[in-house]
Amino acid sequence: MRWRRMIGIDPHPFAAITKRPRHHTRFHRIVAQIRAEESKLVGHLSGVTRDLERRARLRGMLPK
């Protein structure tokens, strides 16, 4: 959220990032950091989801 606020875009995770001209190097560097962090977050959350679904199936809460 801090990086998103630094460049003046919507502070919510996974919100759209506006386009800027190529000469905005600082903006593009921060956007690259934001995308890298958000992709790590998606990877982590998919692992958590997989574990929770596995546990729910073992306890009979979801069909196998």
C-alpha cells in the first residue's frame, strides 16, 4: 500500500495501475516492485487455500 500511495494510485492491493509514458522511470520501477510483491502474495495465498481445502476434505467438510 505504501508504494501505491507513493506514486499516487489506488492503495488497494490488485487495483488497476494507470499507464504512464516511458520517461517516468521511478514510476515504472515502483510498479515493477508492486507487481512482484503482489505475485508473491498470490502464490502464498494459493498455498494457504490448498492447505485449507485439503484439511476440509480430510474432515469431511468438502466432497473428495
